[in-house]
Amino acid sequence: MAGSQADPTAARDFAAEVVFRLQKAGFTAFWAGGCVRDDLLGRTPADYDVATSAHPDEVRDVFSRRRTLAVGAAFGVITVLGPRGAGQVEVATFRTDEAYTDGRHPAGVVFSTPEFDAQRRDFTINGLFLDPATGDVHDYVGGRADLAAGIVRAIGVPAMRFGEDHLRMLRAVRFAAAFGFALDSATRAAIEAMRHLVTSVSAERIAAELRAMVTRPGRRRALALLAETGLAREVLPEVAPAAGEGLTTPEAARWSEAAAIIDALDEPELGTALAALFADGGPTPLRAAANRLRLANRDTKLAAWLLEAMAALGRSELGELATRPWSQVQPWLAHDDAFLLADLLRARADRGRGSKEAAAWVTAQLTRPQEELDPPPLLTGRDLMAAGVPQGRAVGEMIAALRDKQLDGEIVDRAAAVAWVYAEARRLAPGG
């Protein structure tokens, strides 16, 4: 598997070299899975996997112990480390999985053949093999026809595939949305019938799938499919509509509108998407969802901050917003994530949720020079204590008051700030 920082050309060349070296050593070896799918779709694969008849020890003999990692050897997987810039490739022995006992992982594996290996995979479009030496595609599951037809179809019996690994239901939605494909009717029916099982998947894996859905092209359709299949109600019950409700309930209408807003984002992040989804629900249900999904601090804090910022700025018309004291607006615009706020306000305004003019004003403020947008403080807490302000809450309160006056242009330099502090210190002193 090539690392995300790998050079695409170097990663491809190295993945081909891995196949060539295994073939030269007398083994069958192909590219396998998603990299084949992406290659046939004319996309640059994010990473490369290789499937081979070589057993794990034999793979390590070909590439040396120094250039391989055996972290997944129990499942027949060896990681081969590439040269700088080429990333790494996961090499897996052709295998058949034993029974899945936890809804996510097989109890063990039995080494087998390419035909059987293809049958254990999730979807036909991910069950293809390609020989980079000849360009030949080996298709044992009808994946090429489904690629051409634009269909995401579970291999074999859909209920069996989803029963083995419940996460596959979310992956089916993600693939259909990302590629603009249709869900095969039997595959979709199995998802709708088994959707309740998705909650047995680890929270972290569910969150990872949601992140992939809402930050990539096709995110509006991904959210629509989540709602239509009922998966949304399982993973985000705080805001998701019940399955099959279309636009007939307020919850369904809000979900659809949020999906359109998320689709309109220029810089989509999971936290921004959550803010759009929870805009009407507020921080309490957001925190409940974040805790349940064990979201990263970054995602939770960003979503919560965006909800606060929208409450402070997002419901204002341009005239009211532009005439507010700068000290009321600046803390939001000087924030590190202010550009995401501007993006969200614009996307919401495009859907009739807020003023387009106000959203444009917020965006324009972010182009101001840094010294205007976030000027350095005129004084520090130490300066205040030196002027006689007693240590403690008074220092913090006076620093905040001074900052407001600085931002609003009432105090413009250090000398004026010092004079104001001395005056305030005298006023606050006993008998002052």
C-alpha cells in the first residue's frame, strides 16, 4: 500500500516492480482490488495491493527481512517497503477467509487460489486482478461488466458479505457516491434489512467512513444514500431522518438541505459537515454524536466552534453585521478556522440560509492584512501588574477590556494603553 505522501509515478513503478520480482521468482502475482478498479476507471490509485501465490515467508525471502514488515502475516499479508517517495505495498497471499465471528474480521485464513481469493472480497468492482506486465485483467466475479455499467454489487450473496463485515454497508454507499454508480438492487435490499448491524462496527471505523464520504466528491449523494437506506439513522440518530421518508418530514428536509450545503463547500472537513448537519440541533446533540463516534478532538472542536460562530454571525444581515463594533466580530474572524467559517456561511447562504451579502463581507474581511485583522496586544498581564493592577481576575478582565478598546480604535498605541491602565488601577484601588 503506497503511503499518502508517495509520488504517484514512483508508487506505480514500485508496485509493478513488486509484481515483476514475485513473477521472476516463480510465483503468480497481480495487482488486486481497489488499485485495479481505479486504474480501469482512469483514476490514479491512492495505493496498491498485490495478491500472490507466494506465502508470507516466501515473500520475505524475495524482498528480504530488512525491506518487509510482517505485521499482518497471520492473515497472509506482508508489507514491502519501497524506496524513498514510492511508499509501500501490501502483498497478500491468495486466500479464503474462515468464519467471521465479530462482524469485522475472519477467525483465520486458508491459502488458496486467485479464483477463491476473488470470491472472499466485498464488491465485484473490487474483486479484479491485473498483471502490470501484460495489462491482462483477471475477472472471476463480473467486476469489469459492473464497472462498465456503473454498479456496486456485492460478490455472491449480499447478506453473507455484509454479515461477514458490517462495515461493508457503509463502504457500499461510499463507493456508489464516489463513482456515481448505482447500488445493485439485491445489495441495497440487504443493506436496508441489515442496517442495524452497522452499530456493532467500531466507532472509529464508522467515523472514518463518514469522513471519507463528506470530504470527497459525491458527498451529497452519499448523504442521500445514507438516509435512503436507513444507515444515517443508525450512525447519526440525533439528526438523521427515518429510512424511506423522502422529504415528507422536517428531519428529512433538514438532512437534504444540509447535504446540499455540504456539497457546496469548497474546503470540506468532517467538522464543517457536522456543523451543517447539526446547525438546527445545536451543541448538545452534537456532543452526544461526537462522544458516541469517538471523534478526534479536531473534528469535535471545529464543529462546536462553527455552531457558536454561526449563532454569533450567521443570522445577521450585512448592515447589522458591518456596523457592529469590531471587537464583537474580530474574535471569530481572527480564529485559525475562520476560512472554514466563511466557506460554511457562503454555502449556507447559497441555499437560502443566511445573507449572501453578509457571507461575502465575512470572506472579504479575511483578506485584510494580518496587522489589521489581528493586531498584537498593546500590553501584557505583566504590564498591568506593574501598573498596580492586583494579580488575579482583575488582570484578565482588564486585558479583555483593553483589547476591545484597541480593536474598536478607542486606544491606538501603547502610551494611551498605559495611561488607561493607570487610570483604571487608581479607580479600582481601595478609596480610589
